[in-house]
Amino acid sequence: MAATGFILCIAVIVLTAMLLYKRFNPQGVLIFAGLFMISIAAAMGLNPIAVSKPSGSVVFDIVQEIDDGFVSNVTRIGLMIMTIGGYVAFMNKIKATDSLVYIAIKPLGFFKKYPYLASVIAIPIGQLLFMTIPSAAGLGLLLVASFYPVLVSLGCSKLTALSAIAAATIFDQGPGSANTAMAASLIGKSNMEYFVTDQLPLVIPTTIVVMILYYFSNKYFDKKDLKRGLTTVSTDTGQTKKPEVPLIYAILPMLPLLLLVIFSDYVGLFDIHLSTTVAMLFSLIISVVFVMIFKRNFRSVMDMLDSFWKGMGSVFSTVVTLIVAAEIFSKGLIGLGFIDTLVTGSTHLGFSGAAISIFITILVFLAAMLMGSGNAAFFSFGPLVPDIAGRLGMTAPEMILPMQLSASMGRATSPIAGVIVAIAGVAGVSPVELAKRNMPPLIGGLIVLLLFHFIF
């Protein structure tokens, strides 16, 4: 049964990939593919349908999976993404983004000659922020509101700027990461000890290599797009003309990011803890007050606020629905035993410990790419590591570290990952094109990570 389920998964994956490549509606394709796999898994007795409120009918329970997906995602990550999307739209409406670009472009003017250098310098800065805001989609959208317009104004194409933002989330590192917490608990270390002694020595050299690869990869893709007439480099950067709004507006796109950093556990100045959604809504209120002081017209400000609600709706229809669809697709893969079969098969190959560890690390990378979730991929494989490592004569940290890091790297190459869908949707580019941009440097980065960890 397990082998049959695995073969069916492969067939569904291939068919889904073909349909997505032919630009079929991704939400519809992923939902129907996921529901099909969930139905087959239930019919074969591999995995019963587990929903929040069973109806008593298998047919209706299958449909209930869609309802559960929307309820769990809208109340969890969906509302956060929607508020960030709405905030970005409001920043554009009140021209706060123009003020940020106008102020930032002067000290950063040097990088107008070297836009690709500017884009890769943004990667380690974003990674530092990722440790204080351990949500890939949340940080990605915050950087779209703050970093993105500056990078575009410096001459980066949309996809180059977005790929740098996505690269900021390729390593789930730091004590606040869910994957870090899981890995640390499995090997019996504290989150901080695992971060300092295991993650950093491997992340730092890999990040340097990834930055170099992104530099040349984006340069190649931009030249290729230019030849095809698909370049998205902005010709109107807006840096020469002073915006019509006060320059103090420039702080508004950065405000949510500043709040989340200031009130994070890492800074520790205040005993206050903010969620991303609360930080966005508080920043929105402050922004409305700023505009009210400048405009002094209540009706005009309320009319401008409409852009926030429309931005939320736009993100819901394009981003949240795709995240729900991807989750259902992921459930289908898990239900048919795709992950379990990969794990079982990988432990019976008769290779050396290092070879099997490399093989499983690559599987985790591919699983994250297929499921669009670094957490789902690592949480599926991670708990098996202590037992496998013992049988292979390896230490658990030696085996689990590359697996844990490869999960978040694979997520950035997935066109259905929340962070990729979110930032691509807000910027108005294809998540598939963005995932393609990320693939060469991250495959290269994974190879370097494995070489550095197991050989050097």
C-alpha cells in the first residue's frame, strides 16, 4: 500500500507541475490535487480524514478540509499577511514610500552604479532581522515595504530585489526559530547553544557563498530578461524630485520593523511583546495621525484609508488563498505516505552514514520545495534523526544540522511557499519566476553547505 501511495504521489506531483508550468490557476490545481490525494489515502486506509468538525460523511469531510485550511490560515498567518499587504498599499497611497526612497537614495547613491552589490548586501542585514522576526512571510512583506522600494530605486529589477529579500529567510536560525527549537530539543541542547556552536559556524561561510552566487545569478537572469524584452528595472526612480509629502513620512514604512526589533527578546529593553499584526495595526494608526496632521481633512484621510482595506483584499485573493491551497496539497502528500516512504527508503540504501545524511538532507530540501513549508519538511524528518544517527555511527548534531538548514533553503525555491507567494503577490510578479531566480544560487549554496559540513 505504501509503495502504491508513493507512486501515486509522484504521478500527481508530475501532473501538477505540468499544469502549473502551463499557467493553470495554481489555487485550483493545488486544491484539487490535494483533495484527490487525501481521498485516495482515506480510501486505501493509509490515512483517515481528520477534520475539526466531522460531518459523518466522508464526502463532506473532504470538503471540510478546505474550510479548516481557511480557518487555520486566516486566523494565524493569513491576517498577518493581509495587514502587511494593506499597510504596503497605504504607504504607497500616502506616498510615504516616495519619502523613504528620496531620503535613502542620497547616502546610498554610490550603489546606483552597483545595484547587484546593493542587493546582496541586503541579504545578511535581512538575516539579522529574521532572527528577531522569525516568520518568513512576515519578514518578507515587511522588507517589501522598506527595503524593496530602495533597492528598485537603486536600479535593481523587481525580481533581483525580491530574490534578495527571499534570501534573507533561507536559514531558520536563532533561538526564536521553530526549526531551531525542534532541532535543539532533539539533540539535547538549548536553543542558544545550538545556534552559537552549531548553526553560526555553518551559516556564515554558506551565506558568503550564497551572496556571491546571487550576485552573478541575478546579473545573468536580468540580461536574459532584457533580451526577451521582459526587464522590470524601474526607469522612474523618483530620487531626483522631492516628494509632495513631508519627509518625516519616510519613517512610516520602517515603523513596523522598528517596533518589532525594539520590543523583541533580543533587545530586551522593555517587558513588552508585540505580534506582527499588532505592530502593523499600531503603525497604521500612527500613519493615519501623521496624514491627518498634514492633510487636516478628515474625509480625505478616511478616503485614503480605503487603500488599506483594498490592499488586504488583494492579498487575500492572491496570497492567502494560495497558501491554503498549498497546505491542502501538502496534507495530500503526507496522507499518501510520501514523506514516510522517502525516510524509510533512505535508511535502507546501505550507504555510509555521511552519504545517507547527505541523501536525507537533499530529500528535506526537495520536500520543502514540494510542500512550500520548511517546518513541515523538517518536522517530518527531524524526529527520526536520533535513532538513525545512532545506527549509522554518527552524532545527532552532525546529522540534523544540514537537514534543518536545508529545509528553509528549499522553502525559498518553492513557488507555493508562503514567503514567495506573499512578496511576489505584493510586488506584482510571478512566484514561479521568483522561485526560478532563487533556485541556482540555493542549489549551489546547498552543495557548499554539504561540502563544508561533511568534508572541510
